[in-house]
Amino acid sequence: MIDTVALDPDRHVPGVRAYPGFAGTVRAEWIKFWSVRSSRWSLALLLLLGAGLTTLICWAAAGDIAAGVTGESPASFLTWGLLFSQLTALALGTLVVTSEYGTGMIRATVAAVPRRGSVVLAKAVVLSGVLFVAGLVTAVLGYLGGNVFLDAEGVGVALSDDGMLRALLGNGLYLAGLGLFALGLGLLIRHTAAALTIGMALVLVLGNLAYVLPGTWGEWVAKLMPGNAGGTVAQAVPFEGAALSPWTGFAVFAAETVVVLGAGYLVFRHRDA
């Protein structure tokens, strides 16, 4: 006899346990996220690289910044660690899905929750929520630590200064977006090293190489690359002069993330686990 409950998860049969709802799926993904050591280590590394390196560079360069040697705004250095914390956000977003493929746990996941859209959405909610909070905390700690040394040289940046609060909030938004971008790549590729390599290439390597392309079209290619477009919202004053405005750039990055994540979902939905 055909098991109609398994075929139709929406059908409720008295005495038969139904599949978990979305809240239960989110709870399960939350437990899985924190039960994996790589998640805790990645978040610790994100904090260390983001806040620690920002503080370190401000300590090392404060004198030169005050003397005008760097030719950059002091506010540029207060988000300097973002360059490296991007790596951990990409790694974490990739591992959320590829680690399950590596261990075979993904089969248990889709057996417990046949609605694969719910699985992807639950992973996205947990991942983006954690990365947003971690990114915001990291940015605030980096600002507080780095500004101590800038203040000592008389070039400190106040929270009320143009773009500073937006940059702190944007750090959380950007890292959350990067995690979702990497999640989509993980669903598409399934292999940790390959997905992470492609993510790093798109966000970090190709984004920088695009600036050397000739002409106006090369400048626009560089502006639209995921890291360049999305990263501007997390910088009070970007180092690069040729960039989209912060919220325009983030909107472009969000659209790119939706495309990648949507493609990942479609592949996940129609391909065997």
C-alpha cells in the first residue's frame, strides 16, 4: 500500500506524526549549526580577523594617518578588517551545506523535511541571523579598539560622523549577504573546497583584477562584482574611489545573491541528495 502521508506532507492523518513545521525546521538547523565545531571556530576567527586586525592596523598607522602620509581618511581604516573577515563568512556559508553532503547527513535532513524549500530557507535564516549579529559586533569592537589609537593622534572618528553608523550596520548586512551567497554556491557545487575557491575568486580575486580592465566598461565590471558592490555599505569611506554608492551597491549585491541562492535551490530541489 502506498504511504500517502509520505507523498503528501500537507495531509494530516490522525495518529500519524506529521513532518515538522517551519519553526521546527529552523530549530533543527540552529542546533546543527552550533553542534559543528567549524561553526564556532569560524565565528571566533571572524571576530579575531575583523576586530583584531582593524585595531592592529589603526595602532600601526595612526601616526602616518595623522601626518597625512597615507592619503586616506581615518574612517577608512576603522573597517579595514572587513577585508579578512569576508573569508570566514564565505567559509561558514559554504560549510553550512557542503559539510552535510560530506558526511551524508543531507539525506537524513531531506528525509525528515521533504520540503526542500523549507530546508534552504531555514538554513538561510539561521546563517544570515548569526552572521549579521557577528558582523555587527565585530565592526563595533573594531571601531572601539581602532579609534582609541586614532583619538590619541587627534584624528578619531565619531559615531555621528558621516557614514560611520551605516558602515557598522552595513558590516553585519554584508557578511550576512556573503554567507547567503556562499550557501547558494554550496548548493550548486556541493564540494567545500571547490565552492569556497569559486566564492573567493568571485568576491576577492576577480573583483580586484577587474579594475585593471581598460575603459569605462572595465570600470563598470569592477563596480558590479559582488565584493566591490556589496562591500561599500560596510565602509565609511572606501579606499577605492571608483565604486557604487553604498546602498546602490548593496542592492546590486543583494540581487546577485538572490540569483545565486535561487539557482542553488532549484538544483537542490531537482537533484538527488
